[in-house]
Amino acid sequence: MPTRDPNLHPQALAFLKEQDALNGPPIQTLNPAEAREPRNQVAKLRSGDAIPLPRVEDLTLPGPHGDIPIRLYAPSSEPNQPAIVYFHGGGFVFGNLETHDNVCRALAHESSATVLSIDYRLSPEHRFPVAVDESIAATRWIAENATSLGIDEHRISVAGDSAGGTLAAVVALHSRTDGPRIAAQILFYPVTDLSSLNTESYLSLAEGYGLTRSAMLWFRDQYLTSPEQSRHADASPLLAPNLAHLPSTLVVTAEFDPLRDEGEVYAHHLQQAGVPVTLTRYPGMIHGFIAMRGLLDDGDKAIREAAAFLRALPA
């Protein structure tokens, strides 16, 4: 059994001990396609209760690589609602509309905003930059069809967890020149730098806290086709040469997450570029805690924080 920091939250510790007992194979030893469905099913079970909403609808939109499935969560039947375009996590390899269904329901319920979850294509079958292309295309289509979707094109925010946080950040970067206008970005423990994986948190939390450094190296290998791609801002938004003129940002990190430092560095770089930023580190938490809201109470707490952040935006 690994030795873990005594400041780890008791709920997170209980989860990790349960994983220790299962003694499953390391993710980097698995075939991505074979591992995907079992892991997605487990992720769904951890995501908490399904909050009922007045309207939940599956749609498709045209994309650069074929139709893109999306799911709309409307907490109100009133038109002209604020919207959140949501990109799920899963290392660019796992995750779908179902794994994050309950997360998106909770976010829509708490924020009173319509959430549109994007089922972008996954790696290694569809490597970088396919997920980026589809995320940008989906956000533009949503803005162009705002009226028929019942949303306000001037109040569209982007959000995502882990790999989805990367995609949300990249969409916000592109929106500055290519549109649409993004009202805010919410980045839950985002991947912001795939080029090194050598921050202090990567090294000190490399094993024993759920997500491992070895797993992240594996995810990177599934996603990118060459080491050079890791230096591209569309893969590593922290390396973007200019972070000015981005929308108000909430960055949420977890104390015991290998990705902690790069998320917090990204927040500080945004602040230095003049972007309004709120940075919250959740003490005792581990990577993925938003999507484990059924097991970790702080998952719902962070969703409520994101909702309050959005409600506080200027009209």
C-alpha cells in the first residue's frame, strides 16, 4: 500500500484504498479501445445522482470530421438563457455524453444556464487536432444557432474538466480572433502543458493519488502523433505566446493532483496578461473529483462555485 499524505481528504483516501484493493492493471498496459467502455461505465457510476431538468435533448451538429453528437440540458423553458459549452475529461481517450451526464445536469441546475455537452471524437482513433477542431466547430455552431437552442449568443461560456479543460481553454484562445465571443471559461484541473510533465506536483504526486505521471504519459502518447505537437498552443495552452484579452476565468485545482501546478501556473499567467481570474485549490482533493461527485462531496461544492462564478458575471 502506498504511503499517502495525511492531509488527503478522508473521502479521497477511502476511494484510493478501494482502488488499491481492486489491484487493477495500470492504464498504460491497456488497449485504449478495449479499456474505454468498462472505464466509461465506472465513471458514470461515480458521477452522482441525476438531477431532473425540464429539457434534456440529444442533438447532432455538423463538424469538420463528421456529425458531432451533443446533449442539451435546459433548466428553464424560457428563451435567451445563458449557456455553457461543456467538454468532458478522460485524457482525450475516455469519456462521453454519459460519463458526464450527471455532472452537466448538476451544473445546469446550479447555474440556471443551459449546458451543451460535446461528444468530440477520441484518441487514438482520432488524434490531435481532431478534438480541438470539433470543439471549436461545435462552439461556433452553437453560437450561430443560439436562437433555435433557446440561448443568448452573447452569454456563452466554455467549461471542461481535465482534458476537457484543455479544450475549453483552446476554444477561448481561438475565439479572440475567430469568434464567437466567450463570456467566461471554467477550467477544472485542466491539462495546460503536455510538453514536459515535470512540474513539482507531477514529480511529488507521480504515484498513489489516482492519476499517475505514467498514465499521463500514456494519454499523451495516445493523443499526439509527435513530440513536436506538445509544443503547439492547441495542445498546451500554457505555451500560447499571448494570453491577453481572454474572458473571465475560473481555474479549479486539486491539492493532490499531478496537474495541480500547471493549472495554477496557467491561472497566474492569465492574471499577468490582465485577465480577471479566480483560482481555487481544493485541499485534500485528487484529480477527477468533479466527475466523482457521487463519492466526493467537494465535487458538488466545486460545481456550486462554478455556478456562482457564472451568475456573478456582468449581464
